[in-house]
Amino acid sequence: MIDGPTGPLEVVLNVPEAPPAGVALVTHPHSQQGGTLDNKVVQTLAKTFFALGYGVARFNFRGVGASGGTFDDGNGETDDALAVLAHAQQELAMTSPVVLAGFSFGAFVQTRVARRVSVQRLVLVGPAVRRFAVEPVPADTIVIHGEEDDVVPLPDGHKSVSCCRMVASLSMRPSTCSGPKIVRSFGNRSTRSFP
């Protein structure tokens, strides 16, 4: 727990044994729709950045789990994220490089955080572009969006982040091996399957 803008914030900070490659901050989906720091996409993002050598912070927004406060349509949640980032930077004794990653509502919040701090990379997974006005993002932002997303259709996601050079879309396809394959495509440039 750390002191947040409106009360305590529940934070998990994973610190690598070697000196960190940077600080990664991962944010969760909508607080009022079951989003938490334990969301499987959030955990996958955290594990990925940790495996890359980053110190990784994930947390519950205000009003979720043990975090104090109430939902604030992304305004207060942006302040929460900035407070957790400052805490992680202090604990890791480093201010940069910073990677921001978020899923759905968390992606929206990270576009707001990225306007206030210098980032090495911004990673948006299934950004909630229908419900929230996503801030403009850097051209090297990585966007991962499901081809068959029933909440935010892929064309809506592409329109909202059209400045990005690389937009990844993922779909699960049946295969002849023991499980589904993930197909990753970057615009019309390439498609590759992963078992």
C-alpha cells in the first residue's frame, strides 16, 4: 500500500534481481466492470516486462480492492497512475526509461499519463476508444487489438490510433496442433503464426 491522491493505493511492485532495464507501469480495465490488478491481461503484460528486465508496477485504481476513493472517469485514475509511477521510480532508484501499458480503460488512462511523463514506449491493449476520448499517442505506440472484439470493433480501434505505424491485431484460429494459434498481423506488412 502507498499513499495515493485520495487514500491508500494497493500496489504490487516486481523488482528484478539484476539492475532494472527501466520502469514499467501496467494499468487494469474499467474499475466498475471488474477490472483489477489481477486481470489476466494485466498479469501477462507485467510478466512480459519483468521477463525483459523491467521493474514492474501494477495497482488497483481508486475504489478497487484495498485502494481508497471512488471511480472518477479517468481523471483521478490518471493521478493514481502518476502516484504509483513516482513510487516505483523511487523504489527502483531510477526515473527512466518508462514503459506504460494498459488494457481497455487502463489503456485510456495510460494515454493521459503519457502526456505528462516522458516514455520509452506506450503499449495499448484493446483500448476503450468507444467510451473514452483517447489522447493522441506517439507514432511508435504498440496497439494490440482483437480482430473479433465485441466491445470495441477493430475498425474503431484502428481509427482512434491511426497515427501509429504498427497496429497489431490478434485472433485465435483453430489449428491442427494441440491448441489454437495466435495470428499477429501488422497492417498489411506481415502475418505470422505462433503455436
